[in-house]
Amino acid sequence: MAESFDRKRHDLRLLQRERAEISGVEEVLSFDEESVWMETTEGALTIHGSGLKVEKLNIEEGEVWIEGNVDSVEYGQEGGTEKMSMLKRLFR
């Protein structure tokens, strides 16, 4: 018998390095003009850049839209935010 999963599908769509549309977001942990750090159904995700703004944030639907100049996209381990030290999380 096949197992049924309730995990939301995670997708990342990057448009012209100026807009990121992300689904499957479980929590936004921190954000500023240089980075947006979130936990997705596929693990930790950090968007790095400049002039970043969260344009849409709907955790119930698991959607986040970010606008600005995107320099890099970095994935961490699934559940990686729990393993990161408190000090490092504060100064991210």
C-alpha cells in the first residue's frame, strides 16, 4: 500500500534574478535587505542579494515572493535550522 504524504510541494522560480517565487515554505526565520532565511519542506533555504524585500508572505499556503537583486540561492540540510547554534542564528 502506498504511503500518503502531507508535505507541501517545494518549488523555486527565479525570474531575471529580480524575483523569487517559493512554495513549500514552512517558516521564514529571518530577513533583511541582504538575505532571507527560511525553512521549506526540503530543508533550509537562504536567498542572498541586495535590496531584497518580501513582497508576499503566506505561510498558510506556504508561499513567499521576494523581490530585489538575487545573488545566490543556498540550500542546507533538511531540518538544518534545528542543528544551527543559537548564536549563529541570531547573527545571520
